[in-house]
Amino acid sequence: MTCAFSTRLDTVAEAIRNGDLRTAKFHTTRLLADADPHTSALIAACVDTIERFPRRAVVHLRARWKAATTDDDRAVIAAFGQAARPAPEPPTIRRSHRTAPRDLDTSGRTGEIRHLTPERRAALRIADRAIPPEPAVEEPATTDRVYASGLDYDRAAVPALRGTPCVRCWTERTREDHRADGDDGLCGECRDRGRPGVPALPPGHTRADAVQARCAFLAATYNRPRALLAQWWRKYATVADRVVIADWVQRNPLPTDPGPAPRPRPVVPRVTGRCERCGDHADQELCVHCREVDDLTRA
Ligand SMILES: [Zn+2]
Ligand SMILES: [Zn+2]
């Protein structure tokens, strides 16, 4: 390898290290003009690797370096490997609010902390303490005139629903009903009545699995699942759940236009009837609860 070639190689490596891929490309073109076909191909492959895998380029280049047969090839690959080495990640300040201060890895932070100004230190403290805001609940526009401060005390006094409502009767569920090891989506009363809920998931499933199962259950159970999923997304879902719901809807397209609402069928009283959907006692095809839910989702 000539001295001029190696100097140009260093220039390219320096540009890549600085994240300036434009300059790197410019010098690479000149480098390629001088190099023999084999080295040109090697350089082009290295640049291609760095462009395609900005974060994992070092791993790919290391494999290529091991497979190289000549010292010249290794030198070229090593120059790009050095350049592609990612900048060290800044130390984590706090992984979550559940991490106790004693469990924080503060090694390597001393220098950084020493150079913090009091203002920056305060800003970091505030950012560390900040709790992500609750998703805003969209209120329908109202024409009621509100006086004084504009705060509607009646509405403000209504507590927000905690967690997701029961998939059968749509009332708020207790903390015990939201079971992390397998949430059937039911409230205690519906469970006691033996109403079918979200099918059980295998042990060790993730929260995303549970959210997807609830989506699938709502889609399979109700005529107009789109309205229910939209209501869930808007009112009860956490930010992470919203991503899962949106993803599920993308992958499982719901009918866009369900067509006109079915006409109410003539009521045929049955003496010992059972609800077709939940198995509850019913004097019609569906029990009172299921009919109410249908009316809600039809609206
Ligand atoms: Zn219920
Ligand atoms: Zn029913």
C-alpha cells in the first residue's frame, strides 16, 4: 500500500468518524480512481456496509476483516472499522422512576456532573422528575356558556376511569380485575355470571399480547368494533397501548362501512331463553346488557 493511498484512506476514515458522509464519498471517489480493481471493490463494500448498517457496521466489518486474506485488505478494512466505531453512549441518568438511586450506575458521570451549571443541573432534575402527561380526553364541543374561570366543576369532579372497562357490561373494573398474569377483560360480576371474556393467554405473555387479544375479542364479538377500538384508543389506552392498537388495526382491517344498521327484529318472547352472546338469562335473543352494548356501538 502506497503512502499517498494510506493518507487518503485516513481522510476518508476521518470524515466517516465525523459523520460527514458527503466528504467521505468525495474522497472515496478519488481513492477508487487510484486503487486497483480488487481494492476498489473492497472500499466500495466497506462504505456500503457503513451506509447500510450505521449502528452495526463495526460487527460486519470485523467479520470481513477476519475473512480477509492479505495484510493490505486488512489495513483497508481496519481503517473503515476504526471510523465506523460508534460514539460512546452517554451514561443513563435514570432508567425509570422505579430505579432506586442506590441502583444507578453513576460511574463515569463524575466528569460530566462536575461541568454542569446550576441551571443545567436544575433542568436535569426537573426532566428526571417529570411524569409523562395523561393522554388528553377529547370533549365534544359544547354550546353551553361557562362563566367565570371557565372550569366546569361538575365535569372536573368526575374521576377518570382507571384501566379498561369490562368487555361485557362496560363498567369500571377493580384493581384486582386487571390481572397482569391473564386479563380476561371482565368485571367480577360478569365473571361470576360465567360470561365469556377475552380467551386466556399462555403464561409469560407480554402486555402487547394482552392488548392484541382484547382487540381481537372486541372485533370478534361486536358488530361495530371500530367505534369500540377508537373509544379505547382515545380514552383508556396508554401511549404504548395505542401503538399496539393502531398496529393491530393496520394488520387486521376492520370493515370500513358496516352498511345500514340492521332493522330491529320482531321480539319473540321465549320462556327459558339464554342470551346468544353471553349465555345470561334473556327473554329475547340477547340479554339486556348485550342489547345495550349493541345500541351503544350502533350509535
Ligand atoms: Zn362486567
Ligand atoms: Zn348477553
